[in-house]
Amino acid sequence: MTDFSYQLYSSRDFPPLSETLKMLGDLGYSQVEGYGGLYANLDALQELKADLKANGLHMASGHFGFDMVRDESARVLEIAKELNMEYIFVPAIGPDERVKDAAGWRAFGKELAAAGAPYWAAGLTFGWHNHAFEFAVTDTGEMPLDLILEADERLVLEFDVAWGVKGEQDPIAWIEKYSDRIVAAHVKDIAPEGECADEDGWADVGEGTMDWVGIMAALKKTKAKLFVMEHDNPNDAARFAQRSIVAAKAL
């Protein structure tokens, strides 16, 4: 049976966090994924840790900005230790940094790998989480995602499948290509054209256009152990969380 996680960024507009964690525990989630805003106050980690434990949740993975993993590794390692994290993912770089040629993306991959050194040394899994910009063809005809991952075979991928589709890609082809590097996946859905405009065109899992039956079958052939529900802008996070875990458990 697959244990499902929940990217807490999905509930950023629905405080307090303690109520979100109780909701997730009650719905049957066993894991959550953190994001940068949750780590701003180290003093609050103990309260977060207690709330996770009270609701039977494990923050197995966390998103951390590239600058933070590169420049504040001691702090990231402290957070990971306190919350018993096993996976550290860099979720993106800023829009102004996404316009690179092939050489620029290769260089970034090397920078990412260098930043990963202390996390690998600590026994953590470290890698990249994609959006759509990694599928824009570069000046050499290569794609940024390939150029990032080629830097070091220890770099893993948390594959955001829906962003791959937004990047006009066949997600299953990428899943098969990186089956030995994909250790986590974001489980999210895309609304039919013209629908859910108030939610930026995203949908609850199972309510959109994604072939999650086929995609999940492909993901189960990879090294993925984390299946993380995410919605970038839900107008009702409780609805999203409930519908999505019901749909995902049926896959």
C-alpha cells in the first residue's frame, strides 16, 4: 500500500498550520512535505514537531531554496535532523535565472551538486524538483532538466508530473528515462481548458485531465517512495486534500 504525502504549500493560505496537520492526519495521510516559509523561525520547530507527532505525520521531505542549501547548510541540516527529514529538494530558481543557455544549465547542475555535498555526507537524499522551464529547448537542442541531472548521478529528481505536462512533455517518457533517479513525485492534476480559472487552472487529483492510472503505474516502476499531493492554488484546501487522497488510493 502506498503512503501519501501532502505538500504543505498547498495550504499556505489556510492557517493555522496545526489545523491543517490535524485535517491531514484525520484523512489518512502519513507524511507531509515542508517548504521554505515553515523554516523561517527555528524556535517554532518544536511546536511543528509536536503537531506532526500528535497527528501521526512524518515530514519525510522538505523544499529548500537553492541559496539556503548552498549558503546555510548547517541550518538546513539542523532542520532536517529536528524533523527527521530524509529528503532535501531544491524546488526552483528565480525567473530571472531561468534564461540560460546549455552551458549555463550545465554550470548550474554542477553548482547544485556541489551544494549537495554536506547532505549526502549526512546520509540524506538530495536533488531537484522541476517546474516547466526545465523543458525549454536550449541553444544546443538539449533540455535543462537533462543538463542539471548530468552533473552528478547522486542528484535525484522529485518529478512534478503535471508541470512536465505543462511543459508539453510526455510524462511517462520522462518517468521511464529517469526511473533510477526519480525518488519522489508530485501528484497533481490539470483542469480541462477554461475551467478552474480561479485556481490557476489546476484541479484536485482525479478531477482533471491527467492520466493518473497510467502515470502511477509508470511511477511504481521507479525508485519513487514519496507520492506528494499538491495543488498550487486551491480555493478550498480541505476539499483538495480529501478528494485527492481518495482518488490516489484508488490508483
